[in-house]
Amino acid sequence: MNPQNTLFTTRGLFLSQLADGRHIVQDVFGTCSLPFEADSTANLGAKLLNDFGIRALVDVRNTSEFPSFSEFNWNQLEFYYVAHLEYSFHDYLMNVAERAVYHDEKLALPVAYLELGHGDGARSLLELIDRNMRTAAASGKAAFRLKTLETWLVICQFQRICSEMLSLISRAITAFVDLLRAQRECINSAAESIVQLGANEVIHHGRSSYNASTAASMATISMCTSLDLLSKLIHYLDQVEPLEIKFKPAGGRHFADLTSFRGRHVSKDIAGDLMRARSTNPAIAELIQFRNDIVHSTSALELEKVYVGVGNEEVKGAPLHYSFQGWRDCLPSGQPKRYLGRDFFVSKGEDIEHRVFTWLQEVIKLQLTAGQQIHEFLAGHPMT
């Protein structure tokens, strides 16, 4: 397998592109299909689905120590949440003269504000230092103004929320890749049982199936929490008073809290667009409902059932070893179809990894839309 031309697919398989532009599907043991041609991405997708019952997902090089995450628009996320929002936030809070003074004075802030550790007494010491610095700044005995301190704390809080949001998205992507790896480990673990039982499919229970369930759960929770942090960022920005900057901690928020967004400074359209996307997008509804069920019910336990087989109808009879971890049947509202207290039926035959992949795409799309709108708001209201 050449990792430079290979993709993970659903069902625990791989898609590889040969040197002459043809493709093959192969399993974890190296068993390959006959080469086939597809002259476009659409034709390739149709060929995979019709002939093998699978969908292409992501580049296998995402398992490397430094993956690019190029399939997830990571460079665009960094464009907004690492660089441009911070720069425009400075312009939003200060004019040119104030920024010059701010950047000079912030160098005099005690390093304790940056990092004081987390051990015994860290909070008390930070509180003591902050109280003394505020007193010194208010009396003119410090090398910085109180306004500089307040502005710096507000900017740091803004940066922290952006950083944590990106960390959660990165964690979700990593968990998704871990899910793909764990499913293939399930095939390795269950292959001997298939031979011993003379069966073409078994239900695998073990460490690998547990790891697959855990990865799917962590990806789901991380994505939902990143949306909660997006709400937190918007609410925090709305409470900042550019003409009278004073640090206030950012309170916890849920994504749904944007339905009651006040919009004192920030346009309500930002929250409104996100809530419309949430209410009209079945994938987001499924994601949020599944997150709630993972936390509050036993839905995650159902994910530990990983079906492993070879040459079965799950892969259209192709002589390939596969794994199937099904996504539950859902209503358009995102609620699972229930009967007699059960809420996990998989009649549609859809893979959980394809659902997680779809959720990631939709969540990142929301994050990018919001990042662009926040940037346009900040850039359109600079202090002069």
C-alpha cells in the first residue's frame, strides 16, 4: 500500500490509486479487488458504492504524527481563529495611538499573568498579584495603565476561547481517525474467529471494539462542545464594551443559547444564521441528539458491537475482510427511531464513521461561516 495514494473508506477498507490512474480496493490483509477505472470523483464514488458498498473518507496519512487535516479546511480555521480574529479584535478595541501605547505597556505586565502553574496556592498567589497590580496601576505607581491590564485580559480571554475551540475540533478529527484505525484492528482481532467458526460474519467484542466506540463518542462530544464554545465566543464579544473596557469572565454557554442572543454590539444576524442552519440541517440535529444520548443514556454501548466478516453482502460479495459499525436510524428531527425502549436500529446500513465524517464537515462549515461573519463585524467597526 502506497500511503501517498491511499484513502480510508467505510467498512474498514482502503482505496488505492495505481500509477496509471486506475484504482483498487483492498483490506487490512492486502487482499485486493481487480483494478478499475473512474474518470471523475463522482464516478469513483458511484463505483465504490455500487460495487463495494463503501464510501471514500480521508487520506491515510492523517495517522502520521503531523497530519495536515487538509480534508477538513484546517488552514481556513486557522486563518480566522488563530490569526485574523485576533488582529481585528485589537483594532475593534483600540485606535492606532492606543494600540501603540498598549503594546509598549503590556510588556511590563508580570509574567504571573501568563502562567503561574496549577499547584497548591497558585490561585491565591495570582489573586494577590492581580490585586496589587490593580492597586498600583490605579495609583499611577505601575509601568502600565489599568486600561492596558483590562484590555490585555479581555484579549487573552478572547484568544483562549478561540484556541480551545480549535483544540476541540482537532480532538474530534483525531478521534475520528482513531475510530478508523480501531475498526481495522477489530478485523485483525476477529479474523481468526471467522475461520474457526466457519462463518462469514461475527460480532466482535473486545478492546478494539471498545476503542472504536470510545473514539466515536469522543469525536461527537468534542464537536458539540466546540459549538458551545462558538456560542460562548459570540456572547463574550457582545458583552465587551469597546469604549469602556473592563474584564469580565466568559460564562458557560450552550449552542442553543444563541436563540436568545441579545445582540447589544454584535449583529443578531450572526446568531440567527447559525440557528437557522441548526434547525434546517438534519446532520447537526443528529449530532446534538446523539451527544445527549451518549451523555445521558446507554447509546454509546451499542457502538461497541462491531460486525466483522469477509465476502459478505456488506461489501457486495467482494472477497474482502470488512468491519461494520452501524449508525442508527433517525427521524428528520435527529431523534432515533424507537420501539419498546430500544433506540438503536440500523436498517439503513449506514456506517458510523461516515456519519462522524459528515458531522465534522458540517460543524467546520458552521465554524467557518461564523468566523467570517465575526471577522467582517470586527473589521467593519474599528476604533479610529
